[in-house]
Amino acid sequence: MKKIHLLLIKAFIRPFIVTFFVVMFILLMFFLFKYVDDLIGKGFEWYTIAEVMMYASASNVAMALPLSILLSSIMTFGSLGENYELVAIKSAGVSLQKAMRPLFVLIIGLSIASFLFSDYMLPKANLKYGSLLWDMRNKKLSFLIKPGVFNNSIPNYAMRVERKGEGAIDSLYGIMIYDHTGGNGIPKIIMAQKGRMAKTSDGKYLVLKLVDGVRYEETNGSGSASYNPRQAFNRMRFKQTEVKFDFSSFKDLSRTQEENFKNNAPMLNLKELSHRQDSLSKSLDSVNKSTKVNAGSYFKQNNYQKGYSKMKAPATVVKGSILNVIPKNQRLQALQNGFDQAETIKQVVNNRILEHSVREKEIIKARIEYQRKYTLAVSCLLLFFIGAPLGAIIRKGGLGLPVVIAVVFFLIYHIISTVAEKSAKEGSLDPIFGMWTAILILTPLGIFLTYKATVDSALFDIDYYKQLLTNLFRRKTSKTLD
């Protein structure tokens, strides 16, 4: 048994190592093609590009490791079946399940290693990769903003644009900025039709020149202890203004502050993800409560003129009856105040809805990354139990048919997991169910293939199907002659 176990382990490790590094190399080439405009021709040293590629390769392990296990298991058992070594093993009284045990133990070790890697090493690699790539792409200012997505790379700011200019790469349109630099916890909101990004000569500030916009600002009102003060809401329109972002901390590649990127979900381990989910949930509750209080305060009557402070609307309001109780010389001003108040309420609620949506998506991302730590390890086990029976059934080794079958099954797994994860990010699926959908769907397939391989089924034997069709044709011919 020890010799058989050693034979299987050696037959598995060699193709596993080769396929793993081949897949990693292909994925790194895809990364290089994607960011070639940002990395090549920018004056970077070769070791800086090699460093960012090394960090990027860490995120590729989640795709390369399961694919390598699937392909190498198909090649191993396919080669054993093709050379009749698997038949010799079974004739010696060793079943397929017993033959798979040493590799099963090895895959469990790889699964545990992948879990530890995704929980301890991968977040640190993603943190260094994100901060280093941010600095390397700093020379192209428009990379900071992606159309239709809130970006919080700049500390204390969140920015969103509808689209970028086609001619000028730093031209932006449909701009919305949340400024969290105030000390009262209430963000300032700046909206503009268009803008242009530029950097100061000393490189310390990023200047965003805005055109045709409006600035919204909430401030705490004053009042006595017995009266709950309402918040003042200021709205200022502008034709042209500038917003300066502190850029000095990102001036040098060697002085990148990695803590500025620490809040991203892929850069956190399990403990930090749990803490982030709790903090985001509490902040989401505070946003809901503050929105209810602030919006409700605008609906309250706040007329402090003598004789109107305790006025109540009648139970049944007839058109024009409310205006009749207001002096004629004040009716126009009252209508204007009512219109402004309604617009204020609408803007406050819309802004809080956007803030609620952003924080809700961050919670979903944290839950997805939390589950990803476990799905990587389980997917290694699942694809082994798909690949090993497949290899025993097809009885073909080498890089021909095994590669084709492995790519097909991995594409099925990858497509299901990608679609389910995207649906989870959009809120259509629960994040837990979305991350485990591919595993739940393919687990019965692994059980079925293992059963078929145990009973020596000719599931992928072309000669078997040819003989079946020949026999069927002969039966029809004989019936016709009768």
C-alpha cells in the first residue's frame, strides 16, 4: 500500500506544480495586458513593476489553485487508466476510494493551506498591491474616478461621476462629492455638471475645478435645552469653484500610507471583516435614525411670528383655505418658503438614500469576502472529487482531452460563481447563498462521477456509445426485415 500511495502522490504532484505555475503565468500576462498603459513607459524601475506583479499574483491563487487541482487530478487518474495501472491497482484488491485516500489527505492539506493563505497572507498582499498600484497610476489623474461608482481612495472624501470626457482624459461630468472633513459628522455635498482634474506644481494637492454646481451643507442649529433644535440647511450655487484634495501623502512610492486603503474588504482578515460588518451595521442604523429625525423636523411648524406659533391646519383642508389665514402681503413669501422647504426635504432624503445605499453595499462586500475565505478551501476539495473520477472514467492522460475537459468543468464552476457573486453584490441574492451557489450545484455532480468511476462506468467511452448505436441500428434493421 505504501508503494501505491507513493506512486499516486508522485503522479499527482508533478502535473500539479507544472499546471499551477502555467496558470499563474497566464493570469499574470492578463494582468500585464490590462495595466500596460499605466505601468510601461512611466519611468518606473523594473523591480517596481516586478513587485506589483508579485502582489497581483497573490490574488490569482484563488483561480489558479482550484484549476490546477482539477487538471492535475484528471491527468493523474487518466494516465493511470490509460496505462492500465489503475486496473492493476483494482485487481490487487484496492478500490478506487482507497487509491484516492493519499491524494485526499494531500488535498485536505492544500485546502487548509489555502484557507490560511486567504486569511493571513492574501489581505496583506492585497493591501500592498492596492497601495503600490495606486501610487504607480498616480501620474494618470483620471484613474481615481470610475463612472457610476463611489470612490473613497482620497481620505475623508467620497466621489462619484456619471462619465468621463472622451477627448480630455481628466474631464469629468455629473460630479457628486461627499466632504467628510467637517468635525460635526455631517458631510458636505457638492454637485456639479462638469469639472477638470489637475495637480499643483509641488505635487501636494489635487485640484478639481468644478463648473455650474451647488453646495449643500447641514449645520447644527442653536436652541435651549428644553427645545430640540432643528438643523440649518444651507444651499449655495456657483458658476465655478475649486476643491483641493491633500495629495502629499501619496507623493512618493516609498512613503505610501497603507492605512488609507485598510477599509477595503479584500484587505481584511476574518476578524477584521467581522468588526467591519458590525461597525457598518451600527453606522447604517445611525444614518436611518438621523434621517428620520432630520427629515421629520422639517415637517414641523416653525413659524415664530406672533399669533402663528401654535396654528394648526384644519382636519379637512379646502383648496385655498390655508392661504386665507395668511396676510395677503405675506402669501407669496409663504409659498416660496414652502417650496424651498419641500426641495430641501427632497434633497436631504435623496442624499441620505445614496449614503444608505453606499454603506449597505459595503456591508455586502464584507460578507462576500468573509465567505470567500471558506469557499476557496472547499472548492479545492470539490474539484478534486470531480477531476479524479473523470480521469478514471476517460482513461486518457497527457495534455489533450484532460485539458479540454478540465477547462470546460472549471468554466462551468467559474461562470456560476461569478454570476452568483455579482447577483449577491447587487442585492439580488443573499451573500452567503451567492458565494456557495457553485459549490452547492456541483457537489451532486462530484458524487455522481465518483459513483460512476467506482462501478467502472463507460460514461465517456466513445467506443461504448458507438457499439450502443450499432446495436440499436441492427435491432431496427431486423424488425424492418421481419
